[in-house]
Amino acid sequence: MNCFRIQARTLSALVLLAFLLSARVASLNATATGAATADSWPMFRGGPALRGVAQASLPDKPRLLWSFKTGGPVKSSAAIQDGKVFVGSGDSIFYALDLKTGKKLWSHATKGAIESSPLILEGRAYFGSNDAFLYCLDAKSGELLWKHETGDKIMSGPSWTRDGGKSAIILGSYDYKLYSFDASTGKSNWVYETGNYINGTPAVDAGQTVFGGCDAILHVISLSDGKKIKEIEAGGYIAGSVALADNHAYFGHYENAFLGVDLKEGKVAWTYTDRGFPYFSSPAVAGGRVVFGGRDKRLHCVDRSTGKPLWSFGTRGKVDSSPVIAGERVVVGSDDGRLYILNLADGKELWSYDVGDSLGSSPAVVNGALVIGSDDGSVYCFDK
């Protein structure tokens, strides 16, 4: 009987240990592979599907913890990993900052403004510059590991995929092309040519990448070989990025409409129109809701299945900033210079902070802290 109890206790301890190790491995894998966790926001919109959903909560009443001044407008949206904030600036410099203090850890100069939002993957920082290069830096030291030149400026943030144990960086350029690069070496895997500029970050899910551009087409491309799977007419320039969920794509365009597209059927499932203003903001998708900003100075929330409006929230400036959903709250910036936190259920304002200049950058949210850049040239960090 005593032996049985010892064995039972030993078994329980082993089960607990296995559970803890499994959880630890899952956490490390998430960090290594560029997926958002409570402690990390490794890329634009948090992860490759670009859903804009944080795994961390927002504080009830955030306070300004620090601000860091750069030499140009900060339109790049920050990435956060391992206690560091990574962000580009219009001063052509890419920065790594300490998340707790805002102190500069290192910087790397390019020859063009940096509006591309970075990707932090497997200890490396990837970002594009208006000098037409994709850069790969060591995330700890800022050392240049490799760079690859495209035919025009890069506004797109890099995304990523993994195939056969190797990681690949997926990136669009104003040279009309979508690229896949070997993440370790920068060697080209394939190139796919479209009919116009690619501005947004390509979304990645289920073996395919989905993106739009100024050719007014939603492109669906195979990640393995860069071959076209299908094209869907969007009806207007797609300047923002596409969010993917359950084989559906969600995005807005410059002809004043926001679309839900059934990728399997290859057709528009629903169209949302409100007033005669374009949509540049990339959507956040969680549960049955899609939330996105508009140049009508509003943040919109619609039913994910039907596109029917659920609520809208008015600001005093256009909302090009892409919202982030954190639990039952939404955080977004506006060109009125304010950062807002709203209730996801009804769009009620819970908190706001006046930065004083346009917030075209999008928030990054980790463990009760949020980081956003401003056209005043500063990066702001708020926490509880």
C-alpha cells in the first residue's frame, strides 16, 4: 500500500513535470516562431495571420511610462520581444529600446525612411526600408547579418512561414513584386509579380499567403513555390493588410468599402459601406467581430459572418492606425493625436490619452503594456 502511494505520488509528480515542460516548450516555440504571446508581440498585427489580437490584457488606466524621441515620424509599428522594443523611424534609423526604461540599446542606419514594421524571428530582426533593401540584423547586438535589394521602396512589413524545417521571410515591395527569402541566408526562394505597388504586410495561413495592392486584386499565392492559387477582384486599391481567419479574408479599400471574402469559394461574401471614405487601417478579428478604422474618422465594428454594423466610434481625425483586440477591449490610435481604449462589446470609450500629434502607427500590446509611435517622432510606452 505504501509502495502504491509512493508510485502514485511519483506518477503525479512526473505528470506535473511533463505538463510544465510542455507548457515551457510551447512558450519557447511561440517565441521562436513569431507568434504573439502574453510577453511578446513579434510582428505587425501580432502574428502571420495578421488578426491583431493580443494574448495580454490592457490595464484599466494606463499611464505613460516613457517616451523615446527619434529624428523623424514613427509610422512603423513596433515589435516587442525579450524585453526589447524594435521600431523604425522616418529618420532612416532602426532602433532597439529597453521595454522597461525606453533606453536605446542599439540602432542601425539605412539610407531611407523606415515605415515597414519589423519581424523578430529566431533571434533576428527583419524590416524593410525606403532605400529598397530588406535588412536582417542580430536582435541582440544590431549587427547586420544580410540585406537584399528589391526594385523599389519597401513599405510592407515582413511576414514568415516555415517549410521543411526552414523559415522563409515573405515581403512585398513597390516594385510590384512579392518575395520569399531564406530567413538564414537572404537567398531568394521565389518572386511573384503583380500589377502594381504592394503596400501592406502579406498575411500567412494554411500554406498560402494573401495580400492586396494597388492593382485592386486580392492575391492568393502558394507559399511553397510562389505560384498563383487564385485572384479575386476587390473593386479598389488595397493599401492596408488583410486579416485571415477560418479561410476568410477581411480588408478595406480605397473605393470606400470593407470586404469579407470567402477564400475557398473565391468570392466576396459580404461588403460593408458606410460613408464615402477609404479604409487604410488593417482589421482586428476575434470571435464574431471585425474591428477596423476608416478615414471617416471612425472605428467600426461589424459582424464577422454578415458584415452588418455592430457599433462605430467617432474620433476627431482619420483612423489609419490598425486596432488591437486585447480581451474585451480595443486599443487604437487616431490622427487626432489620441490613443483610445474602447469596450469591444459596445464601442464605449474607457480611456484616452492625448499625445498631441497623429498616431498612424499601430499599437503593440504585451503584459499590460502598450507601445505606439507618433508622427511627432516619438515612441510612447504606457503601462499599469
